[in-house]
Amino acid sequence: MKNKVVVIGFLAAAIAAMGAAGCASEKQEQARLRALARVARQQAEQAALAQAPGGTIKEGELEDDNGKLIWWFDLVTPGSKAVTEVSVDAITGGVISVATETSEPQTENK
């Protein structure tokens, strides 16, 4: 019985360590991507906010989408349950796409 407790404790510690390593590598990846981006997050946010007047940014991140650096933002607008997803090119600052997500099927404007 003691061996089972020790093994379970060891496994729990190993899983926790792997989770911490995953967080660290994600932070390193974000730092690497930010170093490659020519458009700062603040500039990309302004471009995204222009697509949803009165909206606020709920969340956003920088991603490598098949070799293309893209800022992705989810925006919410007061009085609406819809979420507007805006993608901004992290090299040029141009808006790539705007999509509205609702509980209904998604619509997209390019």
C-alpha cells in the first residue's frame, strides 16, 4: 500500500512538472514570434478594433499560421452576444479577415 502511495505521488509530481515545462515553452514560443513580428500588438489591436466600432478585445494572441505571422483577436460589443474574430497580418498590419461568431452558423467577410 505504501508503494502505491509513493508511486501515485511521484506520478503526480511528474505530471505537474510537465505542465510547468509546457507553460515555459509556450512563453518562449510567444517571445520568439513577437521578435519576428513587425507589427506590435498595440498596433494590431487598433486595426482589429476599427473592424468592430465600440467593441473591446476579449482575448488575443500571435500565431504562426502555416508560416504566416498573424495576430488573432476576439472582440465583444456591448449589447451583442456575438464575438467578432479579427485576424491581422503581423508583418504588414493589414486586416486579413473578420468573422462573426454566434450560436448560429459562422459568417465571414474577407
